[in-house]
Amino acid sequence: QVQLVESGRGSVQAGGSLRLSCAASGRTFNPFAMDWYRLAPGKDRDLVARIMWITGNTNYTKSVEGRFTISRDRAKKTVYLQMDSLKPEDTGVYYCRAGYAGRGYWGQGTQVTVTS
């Protein structure tokens, strides 16, 4: 069983920065990828960023490219999302997800609010 706990929620003005963390627990932790998703008001939950757990390769949705950086610390079983140059449209609940073959594990979500 894998449990994920996000932290780093906050409210910032446009142009500001926040750093989210997602810490995993469980005896064995070896996902193929870790993701950050965003649930914005009135929208579906969308993938924002992904990092491959072994290789560290990353990819981003177009709207956050150049502003967000996903990283991981394998020893700490933690994934991060550094969010810079935040915009009001980045507001939402951010969830981390651990991807395994056939299923994924989700965190409880953390609220990010960006004011103009």
C-alpha cells in the first residue's frame, strides 16, 4: 500500500512562487512515474507535470512550461513542484499521483490560490 501526503498549500499574488511537496510512505515505493494534477474550479482534474521515477525525465502541460519545475528525491520518496510566475488561472487543488502498472495512488490534495 502507498500513501501520499501533499504539503505546501498557500495563497499568493500573481507573479509569486510556491513549492509543493508530496511525500510517500509504504515499505516499497517504485512507481514508474509521479504526477502533479490540478483541479481548477469548474474544470476537470488535469495533468500538470510528470517525472519518471527512475530516469528523472519530465514533461509539462503547455500552460505551465517554463514556470513550473517538477523534481524528486528518491531517497526521501518525495516529489516536488516548484511553481514560479504564478497566474490566477493556476488556482486549484493540486494532487500528486504515483503511477503503477494497472493503477495509481492519489494524495488528498492541497489548495493553491493565486490572486490578481
